[in-house]
Amino acid sequence: MTGTVTRALVTGVTGQDGGYLAEHLVAGGATVHATVRPGARSRPLSRHLTALGDALVLHEVDLLDPGAVRALVADVAPDEVYNLAAESSVARSWADPVGTAQLNAVLPALLLDAASALGSTGGARGVRVLQASSAEVYAGTATVPQDESTPLLPTNPYGAAKAHAHHLVAVHRARGLHAVAAVLYPHESPRRPTAFVTRKITSTVAAIARGEAEELVLGNTAARRDWGWAPDVVVAMVAALRHDEPQDYVVATGVAHSVEDFVRAAAERAGVADWRERVRIDPAFFRPTDAAELVGDPTRARTALGWAPSRTFEEVVGAMVDADLEGR
Ligand code: GDP
């Protein structure tokens, strides 16, 4: 570690959360070392990442190559590791369960192992590791809301791989590594890809409002999620890792809404009055299994970290619709 500048290693920086996390870390004075795929450094970065200038240092690494991951961790010698690289879609995890297992379970195993090997030589305080876990690790539970003591019970390949990583965090922590699993409930923003239902809804509703689309085709509109605001979630992740006591945190709003609620709020914001007639249900978008009610209890994050969501559900939907109406 040079001087007092925190050196963070971030995987998944090109994703929604990675971008917000890098921005938050740099705003706090950190240098962010981030991994990109081999060959990707020559490709243009998003304007958000470009704006970080020299505070963002890119490393081309094949994250599934154990030797390369170990060498990266040893070379960067980070104070903090944030593992956000993952297959992020439950839907896609059914289509590619092996790739999902590699990214969502094997990569965390590699990083935790490399961080443990680095040990206390990683920085003044020793290297700390934050694993982005997911509400999907609780998908099969009857307990509502879920908290850090709720047993993991995944129901899809994505959740199963995330559960493996989540357990490994505890295993390494028991052996002395400062490792934290942040159990992230779904969190949205204008940067969310349209493969996710929230951004699919806001981008399509905005297109309908502009007269550029006729209908919104969806699957299970009764599905309920605890949807938060992505920039809030990265604040929780950093606070969780910097807390003196390494422990896991549920990062959630504590309130669930249905997909239909989301459509209604988006349509109201965009001024699409006849939204009910615009929605068409297509079984192709249904899941083999769908968690009925995932809602998190964020009490620990609130009491230990002083963390709270900064936006209500309506404000999250509104910000996303506004961005899509403006074509941002
Ligand atoms: P994920 O479940 O965290 O991967 O997030 P998604 O945004 O893909 O899905 C959230 C919920 O919306 C799930 O319960 C889906 O079954 C439901 N859903 C309903 N219609 C759609 C749709 O058209 N696309 C997607 N992606 N999800 C849908």
C-alpha cells in the first residue's frame, strides 16, 4: 500500500454495480484496480468509467485461470477486494449452468484462496474481501423476511453457485481472513441491462410513451422482488467491508413489490394510462421455478453500518423511466 490511499481490486467493473462501486471508491479517494477480459482494454469504456481517469487501473485477466488470478492478487496487493464479476441473470443461469458455476462459484473460490495466501502482506490492515452474494441464496425458504441467519436454500443454478461462494466466505473467515458476504437483493438503475425485467419495463414503457412501441410482453407479473437502488447498494458494500468486525450483511429495502406494481408505477410516471391493455403475457418468459417472496431484513446493515436506502420504490422506478424517456 502506498501512503494512505486505499487500493481496491474490483472484478466486474463493466457491470452496473461495478461502475457505481468504482465511482464510489474513487470519490472516497481510493485507487481502483479492475479486471477486464483479455483483449478488452483496447475497447472503449463507458463514459462513467472513462471519467475516473488515472484512478482506475485496468488489468486484462482471464478470471477462470487460477494462476492468473493468484498473480493478479499478488501483483496488485490490494487492501480491499470486491468480487462482483458473475453471471448476473437467473434466467441465463438455466441456459448455462456450467459457465454460471465457473464464474459464480469457482472465481470466488480462487479469489478467497489468493487473498488468504496474500495474508497480511496485502496492506496496512491486511487484505479484506467482499463477495457479492445474492438474495437468490434464499429462494426456496419459507422464512419472510430473510436475514443473515436464514439458511441458504437456492432453487436455480445461479443461486446454487452464489451459495457455494457465500459458504466459502464463512469458511475463510473462520480461518482468519477478513471476508464478508453482502447478500444483495435486486437493485436497479438506468444502467441495468434490458434483460432484467425492471429495465425491460422502463425502456418499453418509455418507448410506448414516445409512440415507438405498442406492447410490453412479460412473463410472471405476480413475481415479487425487494427492489432497491444500485448506487445505495455499493455504499453498503464498502461500509460492510470497512466495518471492523467481518460479518455478512443483508442489503435490502425490506419492502417487496410485484412485477405488476413495477409496470403500474412506470406507466404512471411515463403517462401511459392504458397500460393494462398494453401488457401481453408470454409463457416463454416464465421461469422453471420462481422465488415467491424474496424480501430482506436490513436491520443489521442499518444498526451496524448506519445504512439505509436513499430512494423509495416509486423514486427508483421514476428515475429509471426518466432516464429512458430522455434516452440516457
Ligand atoms: P432476476 O430474477 O434477479 O434474474 O431478475 P429479472 O429482472 O430477470 O426477473 C425478476 C422477476 O421478474 C422474475 O421473477 C421473473 O420471473 C419476472 N419476470 C416477469 N416477466 C419477465 C420478463 O419478461 N423478463 C424477465 N427477465 N423477468 C420477468
